[in-house]
Amino acid sequence: MRSLSSNTVNGSSQSFDLFRLTKAKATVDLAPNTLRAYHAQGLPFYRKGKAVFISKIELNAFIRGQFAA
């Protein structure tokens, strides 16, 4: 049975890791304003209409200092 959180692209399993800025506190336990400050320092945001999305993988790399701005 296939998991709902994974999706197959070109034969490889890949998890959807984006979350909405408005759901940041519940998802990654960071305030939206903290993520906005990270965005000002180089963390990318993805926009679709008025919704703003952030990648968990990129956030992890940014916090660990591995993100090249």
C-alpha cells in the first residue's frame, strides 16, 4: 500500500516537504515572524497566490548553517 505522504517521481520515492507559513508553529514549532526573519537572511519562500510555502529540508539546512545564500 502506498503512503499518502510520498509520491513517486521518475521511479524514486520523494516526500512532499513544503508547509504553509501560517501553519509554521504547528509544523516546525517556529513563529511565522522568525521564519520571515530567516527569509530576510536568505531562506527561500515559495508563493502560490497569497499562500507562502517553506521547504522543511531547506529550513533544516538553513538552521544548520549549510544553506549558501
